[in-house]
Amino acid sequence: MIIITRKGVTDEELDHIRERVETLGLRTHVSRGEHRTVIGCVGDEERLRTIPLLSIPGVEAVHTVLKPYKLASREFVAGQGSRIRLGSCDVGGEELAVIAGPCSVEGLDMLRETGHRVRSAGAKALRGGAFKPRTSPYSFRGMGEEGLEILARVREETGLPVVTEVMDTRQVDLVASYADVLQVGARNMQNFALLSEVGRIRRPVLLKRGMSATVKDLLLAAEYVMSQGNPNVILCERGIRTFETATRNTFDLAAIPVLKQETHLPVVADPSHAGGRRDLVAPLSYAAVAAGADGLLVEVHPDPETATSDGDQSLDFGEFEGLMSGLKAFAAAAGRTLNPLAAASVSG
Amino acid sequence: MIIITRKGVTDEELDHIRERVETLGLRTHVSRGEHRTVIGCVGDEERLRTIPLLSIPGVEAVHTVLKPYKLASREFVAGQGSRIRLGSCDVGGEELAVIAGPCSVEGLDMLRETGHRVRSAGAKALRGGAFKPRTSPYSFRGMGEEGLEILARVREETGLPVVTEVMDTRQVDLVASYADVLQVGARNMQNFALLSEVGRIRRPVLLKRGMSATVKDLLLAAEYVMSQGNPNVILCERGIRTFETATRNTFDLAAIPVLKQETHLPVVADPSHAGGRRDLVAPLSYAAVAAGADGLLVEVHPDPETATSDGDQSLDFGEFEGLMSGLKAFAAAAGRTLNPLAAASVSG
Amino acid sequence: MIIITRKGVTDEELDHIRERVETLGLRTHVSRGEHRTVIGCVGDEERLRTIPLLSIPGVEAVHTVLKPYKLASREFVAGQGSRIRLGSCDVGGEELAVIAGPCSVEGLDMLRETGHRVRSAGAKALRGGAFKPRTSPYSFRGMGEEGLEILARVREETGLPVVTEVMDTRQVDLVASYADVLQVGARNMQNFALLSEVGRIRRPVLLKRGMSATVKDLLLAAEYVMSQGNPNVILCERGIRTFETATRNTFDLAAIPVLKQETHLPVVADPSHAGGRRDLVAPLSYAAVAAGADGLLVEVHPDPETATSDGDQSLDFGEFEGLMSGLKAFAAAAGRTLNPLAAASVSG
Amino acid sequence: MIIITRKGVTDEELDHIRERVETLGLRTHVSRGEHRTVIGCVGDEERLRTIPLLSIPGVEAVHTVLKPYKLASREFVAGQGSRIRLGSCDVGGEELAVIAGPCSVEGLDMLRETGHRVRSAGAKALRGGAFKPRTSPYSFRGMGEEGLEILARVREETGLPVVTEVMDTRQVDLVASYADVLQVGARNMQNFALLSEVGRIRRPVLLKRGMSATVKDLLLAAEYVMSQGNPNVILCERGIRTFETATRNTFDLAAIPVLKQETHLPVVADPSHAGGRRDLVAPLSYAAVAAGADGLLVEVHPDPETATSDGDQSLDFGEFEGLMSGLKAFAAAAGRTLNPLAAASVSG
């Protein structure tokens, strides 16, 4: 950590600052410039984070040298990035992990039909919400446990692993008993109680970036989960909130290559929420893969016009098949494979 | 709700759109312009919100006519705004509700000393965190139940009601058994499970605006709590996240008068988090009161330099007394009183 | 345009609103709902934009039906999008228009070398600033007219058309006498005097999106240029300003397909400014092309470490060649060609 | 400046970095930590700003120690802040400088009437646009020189100095020949050619903050003007662009006290543009003064409903008189006077 002092800092103030730092076991190097004096602090930077350094008289600014996350950092894992098993696919491996399905589970028939269709088109997992976060308390909030049961049943029939959201610390065990991957939604990315709780289970966690979360915030949220013992975190870029209103969110595409540099964790993109418009799902998907995403999370519904949630951004089956077909050349250009196991069909 | 159709919409598409709307029991009025045809929908707009209207072929844009919140809306309560009892003070009444105390409860002595000092200076309630949301899993996360016990003890000694944060649905009853007001933090403003849970208890809720929440989102979050049966919600503006880095957050001062117009609920401001800098607490407090805030939430610590969290933005006792003294003239200018009960002292 | 009235609007207010609208030659349709009355206005919406409708007593909200831009709108041109000639390439055509070169022209030798190298690698035009917008008045602000002369000379030697920025209404004629395309920078996107001035010349204009400009603002800025008689506007997405600090700007990738839908004008992307980091240029370029961009604007410098501006985001020659090589498969996947004329060399 | 190197930086890289820095005449101090090596650079930091340090192999991050602006910085002027003469008032002095008038000059009668009324109510200067920046090329763009003549005439009749916008480098002399203060609008805050040009004249400049400008950007823009020889810059906070849509812009109130700390220049606020709503002008004005603003820029129109621009946010005369009346107590609380010369009337 580096401490920059105010112009005209006194010797007493300098001594006091150094003393505060050295008390914690770090060494200090003082470098006097013409206008400012700089104090370099060498040692366990983590200890300094706990001190309100800007509160010490004479301090003007503080710069950190090390990153605040450890387990999630790229440097933590030597060699290639981490891979997380998702059914027949390794998220973070060569094959693109396409996770598709409706925003909400609305019933067995629609989910079964969706499962079979997206599987045929090359999806590797089925998504679907049983507990739905809704901005208004008057909107449909999901089928609850009945939705989980439907997901499990369709998994049996299709062989597709199931990804579903958990919103409440009290439901983590319940959801984990049905789902293969637990999704933590954007609005809960800094629900630290929930992050800790999903860190205690064995299921992989799909962690969506919050609407106002920086890349650093997202990695610290992953660090919460990992520091509880669960190393299997998949990060998801789904757009941030900005002044632009032409799209539901602003898809921060650059976050994908930035994350691939900063962390060893796999990174997927959610083009459905990022754009909020059906017609943007394909170009955003192609771009995400071109930028290095390990997978996609795509909303697909048998009849988007009647969907109970997110219908405006859901693809119908034909559109999803078109997407997967269009995606192939981009996946190949990015050195990825798409759907190589299509032949090895599970008897549905 | 008003539906604007695409240029060149066909009669079949128009008929289909109208049919979808009329099936839900609303009437439609079609107005054909030179370039666009507009369909006005009259009836229960709420039903239309559940349909993905943009998914219907021929639809270009949709505008809502009514506000999505009801219980929280200004129109819901005739006459003056709601008042919420907080010890000797009515939040939303003439007297300014100043809530002061440390970011975190760090022990009995520091909290007791803080309680007595802020009370003498005119604070109406004591804040202090027992469960702390921290961006990093490696930061101090609060004393937990022991912190709650300390809060309760200092309440007994000072007569000050206690405001403290709840972060987990599983802890709502526990926190409510100690606290007078439950705070829902900015990062949990859209933790809908938690909102529902605090809606089931009888304690007032202090709901902080999320970093990327619009005024509308904040009111919908309040609606969540209220729709569960708890009408006592105090809203708190504490800054939003923008590109500006000179301050920790961007204090959205205009949200205060906007909220006072949109809702009957009381509105307080948190100048400590909004600016993130001790030197900004006074000007932001004065401004908040000038703009119509019903109260303030101020971080005060016996020795900010040693605080376990938020030290950089905490006032020491002398600074808090200076703030309260400076605030008087602004409160008077705003038609508010400050601290009229200072004489009626509880024997501490 | 649609006018929504306040709850409890009086008949007198309604009559007054209608009168204001009808005076301008539009017809009004009144639709009374349970809670709100809505007035649809049919006719020349443009006239209504000049009235402060929200100032009229009884008005609560106003929604526009038509887009505020005409010449720039997709509907204005039937069939395919517009193509703008740039040397041997049509921007907006099948071939990707890659425009490359240094941030600033720093001398003849470096520009000549850059011109030959980027041309060999497949660039279709040469960029380079002679007049530089710099945040600090103490930074290098470009070589001025000498820089323009160097650009013209390198054009002669390489056959590459030249793109350079104009910052001052007084310099439009001067810059146009040397350059093939005039660039209007992000900071001048709403310098309306400059927009009008470049609208009066015949050279194509490369219009960069402002840091806080919406897609609509960008199209209105293009409309300024076009409404003066210059239809040749190339739009450029180069990132917007948000809270994220991991990148210099936030690349709004979705703006590319949104613009391709909204307008017939060609759209290019600037991955250098969007990310502000050399290592992000390739993934952002691949993604832009995958999302439908018609071209790229890439900063290339013989020795980025010594560049007078933007060195941190400039590619060296080897990196640019790597980018062009990596781009080929993505271009093909997007149905684009890259560099088909490499063989037909101009004798440099 | 402080350079932080990548993990595993080699000795050769370290030597190369130091050599680059030392070549510019600075000294380097190397501090080796457990994980990172830090290089402190002592000497003329300005020289280092010209180098793309992040481009040098082995460099991970760079932190600056000094502020990039000098003439505008608080430290540049000893003692109290600068005062800029505006008619009978010193902007930056004890008296609040209220500048009022219509968005656009629409004719002699309306401006004359406005001038007399705002003067009676206590305004110290008259604002009014002759050249108007408009988002759409089809909107009214001002009366031009005729508007300037009207402004000058009303100044003669009322004694009020005149503030008006200049948008084009070619019009600086013309506008300066009529106006007392030249306004540079938000959209031109980084029109560096214009900043340089208004730096060459003697008139004070009212510099409005750009919609996506940080406080630092605003001060660098002021530095442009000042570095050309014109020290008389008045800064104006008028709201920034964020995701919130309840207001036209987000009024960054905290920028006022931050600016008062960072610079010696006077700071005024524009509550009309910040909120974009008539009903917000008063609370935002009160708050700005409470937070330390030296003055206000308020839109006033004889009949806002018919204004050619910004009618929705303009006050009528009665509302402006109410604002000035309400402001008195807040001004007094802030240690300011309002309108002490009301008696010393100029014969209009």
C-alpha cells in the first residue's frame, strides 16, 4: 500500500502515520518529493485494509498495490483456467456451454418441450426459474418447490443438468437438493448472507454480475463463495445499468476478456438480459463468444408472447435453433466447439 | 397502457394485438396517425403488465399510464405524509429525526459513550451495525448477536431507540427482538425474500436505496414490504453509483423532493455514505434538510481513526456536535425543529 | 404524441390542453380511463416538440410516437443500408473497413512506415491526428497543418485515404483540403456549430459517439450533419462513460446492432478507445465484427512505448498483423470479407 | 508518480522502466515487497504524464501523486477564494450571485419584462441565450446577433450585467462585444478550441460542467481557459447523466463542496437544468446554497407554457419571487447575504 501525504504535512504527522502502519507489522519507506511525501508500506497489505487510513491527519490519498481477492485471482491457479463440470460439458473447456430455457418454469409440458428442443439444438444445460426475483410484488414470483420438481423431472427425461436461481438463505438446501447448479441473481450479487450460504454446499454456483457491480466487486463476491469452501463458481456478465435506454442493460462485453485475465474462473454471458430484446440475442451471443466467453445463458420459451416473465427477450424454438446454427462459425473462429456430442443422445 | 405499432403494421396484426388485450378484460381505442397507429388500453392496467407486449408482432413500443406502486404512492394517503414513531420523535413530522452512531458496534464502552454523546447533541436514535455487509469476505463482519445485546443495553441507558441492519431472512426475528427499527441496506434493496420477511413483522423498516436503483425501484421495494402488511417504511437516500470518483457515491439530492412528491413515506438522507468523506458530511446534511429531508443518518465514532469500518466517513463527537449546531439554522429555514427535547433528559 | 393527464384533471384543463394542441393543426383523441385521461395527438408531431407540454396545467407525462430523426432513420432509405466510398472500399458494404494508424501524427517517417505496414496487413484507410483534443492543456496537442501535410504525403505514397479529426469550425476547410474523411471526436459530438459546418462540405464525416450520448443523441448529431446537405456520415461506437474503471470506457457493443436497425448509415467500432488497453483490442474487434460492425478504427504505432498520446492502447505492427490475421475467421463468420485486394498493390 | 510492477517482473524490465523515467530527469526509488515491486518517481511529474507508462513491459499500474491542474487548484491562491466581478456583486463573495432569465431570448418585450422583474426580486445578472445548442437540428436555435442586441439593450435599461452562451470559436469576439460573461455550455465543456478562444479574451467565463465530466475534468477545462491568460472562470454544477430518469440530469450536489475544496474559483449551481422540472427548482436551490454554492443560475420566463425552449423547467415571475423569498433564510444560515442592494435602484 502507498500513502500520499498532504502538502505541508508535518514531521509529527508523518511519524504518527508511520507508527500506525508499523504497529501492524509492516515496514515503511518514506520518499520525499518536491510537493508531496510518499510512504510505501511493505508487508501484509491485508492488515492495512482494516484501518481507515484517510482518517489519519496528513493523509491525502491511499493506493493499494495488491488485489483484494485471492482465491478468485488468475495467479491463484497455475496454468489453464478452472473447469467446472456441467453434465457432459466442462464449463471453461473447449466446448461452449450453452444453457437455455425459459425465464420461469410455468408447467411440466412447457418445460419438457423446451428441454427436448434446446437439447436437440445443442444446449448443454436447462435453465428455468422456480423462485423469481421480480421488481414488483404484484408480478408472478414463480412456482416454488413445484417448479423445482418439474425441473428435476425434465432432467431425468432429457439428461440435461438443471440451473435454477436461489434467492433466500433458507432455501439453499432445498434448491440444492434439486438443482445441478445454483444461480445467484444480479440483485443478490452482494447479498453476502446468501453468498456465504451457497459457499457451504457442493453444487457449482452461477454468479451473475450486479447491475452496478464493477469487475472487482464481482470477483469479491466470488471470493465470498470460494472462501467458504466452494471453489466452483461460474461468473456471468449480464449487463450493467447506465444512462442508455435503448437496451434493458448495457452489455459490458469488455468485462469478458478482462475477467478471463483477472481470474481462473469460467465466464459466461447472458445476452437475453443484457439486451432485453429478442432481436439482440444473436448478435450479442456471437460477440460474447468472439470475445472469449466460455458459454451462454439464453432464454427460450415455446411461445414467448405468452411467457409469464421476460417474454420480450425470449427466443422461440426456431429462433434458438437459428442462433445455434449461426453460432457455429463464430465458435470455430474462437477455437471453440459447439455441440460435438449431439449424436450421443440420451433416450428422452 | 398505450401501445404504439410499427410502421406498416397489418390489419391482422392490429386485430391480434387488440384481441390479446381485450381477452384480459380491457377495452381498446385505436387511433390511426399518418405514420403510426396507436392503441389505447383502458381498464385494469395491472393485468397487462404480465404480458410481454413487445413480443406481439407489430408492436413497436409500450407506454404505461399508471404508476406500478400503489400503497407507497402519494395518492394512497390523503392529506399529509405518514409519520413513523421513533422514540420521542415522529419521522415525517416537524422535528428532524437525526439517527447517529458508529458504523459497527465494536463494544459496550464505545457504544455507550457514543449513545450518551449523540443524545446530548440532539440525536433521536442510535444506529450501529451488528451484522455488517462487507465487500470483502476478509473484512470485519460485525459482532453479531453480542452486538445486538450491546445495542439493547445502551438503549436502556440512554432512552434512544436503536436502528440496526438485518441481512438474512433467518435473522429477522432475532434482530427484531432487539431493535426498534430494522435497516435494509443498499445491497439488499432488491433482496426480495428479505423485503417480504421484514414486511411480516411490526417494526418500522429503514430502507436504503440501492446503488443502481431508480426512485421507482426504491418505491417498488417499499411496496414489497408494505404489501406484506407492514406500512412503516422510512426511505433513505444514500447516493447512487455513477462515473464520478471524487466521492464514494453520487448523492442524488433531487431524489429527496422527488420522493416527497411521489410517496407519503418519510424520507431521510445518509450523508456519510453518500460522500464517503468526513468533510462532506456537514454540507450534505445541510443540503438534505434544505431539500426537505425528514431526517439524517450520520456515522459517529469516538475515534474514527481506529474504527473497524467506515472510519474515513465517520465524525468524532466534536464534529457531530458542530454538525448539529450548524444544522439548526438550516432546519429552521426549512420549517423544521431540531432537538426540542434536549432538556427532558433521561438519567443516563 | 400522447399526453397523459394528472389524476383529477379538470375539464377546463383538458380543454386548454386540447386547444394548445389543436392550434398547431393536430387533431386530438381523448380516452378516459378509470384513473387517468389520455389525449392522443394526431398530425405533425414535430410541431408539438416545440411546446413545453409538461408546463401546461394538468399534464403529467408525455410520450412521443415518432422518432426525432428523419434523414438518419432506417426507414428513410429503402432496401440496404447506405455505403460510403473510402478509397477502394465501401464502408457499409461486404468488405470490412479497417482504418488504422497512430493516435497522433508525430512525423513523416513514423507515419510513412505505419501507412505501409497497416496497408500490407489489410487496412483500407490511414488514421492520424493533426489536431488533438487533450484533457489537459499541458499535453501535446498535435502538429497542426504540418501534420495534415504529412498525412497527404503518405496518402500519395500508399494510396490509402486519410481520416483525421477536425475540432474547430475555423479549420473545417483546411482539414477538408487535406483529408478524405473528417472525424468529429467524442467530445465534440454535440458541438452543434461544428456539426453544421461539416454538414456543408462534401467529405464524408466519421462521427464518434460522445461519452454520455445515447444512441438517439448520436443519431440526432448525424441528423445535424445530414440536414445541412452532407449525407455521408459514418457512425462510430467507441465506448461510453460508466462506473466501471477496469476499462477506459465501457464498450457498448449492443449499440452496433441497435444502430444497424435504427439507421441506414454505416457503423464502425473503435476498440482502442473503448477498452483503453492494448490487450483488449483484439477481443473487442472480434466482437464488434461478430455483432455486425462495418469496420474498425484501430490505433497502431511503430513503438507504442514512445507514443505522444494513447500509447497504452496502441498496437505495434506485429500486434496489428496478428489482429488482422485473427479477424479473418470472424469476418467470414459474419459474412464479411477482409482485405480481398491485398494483391492489387499500389506501388508505394 | 508511483509505478507498480507485475508479479514476476524481471530485473531487465525493472532496469528498463527506471531508465525510461530517469531519462526525463526524475529520480527513482525502488521498494521491493513480497508480491510486487514499487518504483517511486521523484521530480517533475508533469514530464511523466507524456509517456505511456502502462506500455512498458513489466508495468501493472501507475498512480499519480500530484493533481493535473495547477492554476485552478486551491493551493494556487493563498487565503480566500477568488472573486469575480459581476455588476454590483462579487461572485465568490459574501453575497449570493443569482443569475436569472429565460433560456432563449425571444424578443425585446419579454426580455425587458423579465429583466425588470428578476432585478426587483434580487437577481444580480440577466441570463438569456442568443445562440442555443439544441439536440435536434429542427429545434429553434436562437435569435443570433439580434438576440445579443436585445440583451445589451435590456442591460442598459436595468443595469443588470448579461450572461449568454457562446458556441463557436468564430463568434467569441462578437459575443464578447455584447456580453458581460460568456457561458460555455455543458456540451462544449471539452470543446478545447472554444476553451482556448475564450481564454484569450478579458470577459469572465461561466463554465458549465459536462454531462459526463468528472470534477477533475471540469477543473482541467477551467485550466484550459486560465492557461491562455483569462483567470476569471466561474464553475457551474448543472447535473450529470446517470441511469436515473426521474430528473433530467442527476444534480451532483456534493460536487459543490468538493469544488470549493479543490479550487479557488467560484462555484454556482443551475437547479433548472439539474432537475429539469419547475417544481424542483426551489429545493435544489436551497440545497445548493446550503452546500456552499456562491450563486445560482435560474431559468425564468414570463409565460413558461409558451417558451421556445426549456419551458418545463422555467419559473414564472411569481415563482421566482417565491424562490428568492424562500432562499433568504437558507442564505443567512449559510452565512450569505441575498440582495442587499435592492434599495439602490437603477432607474430603468
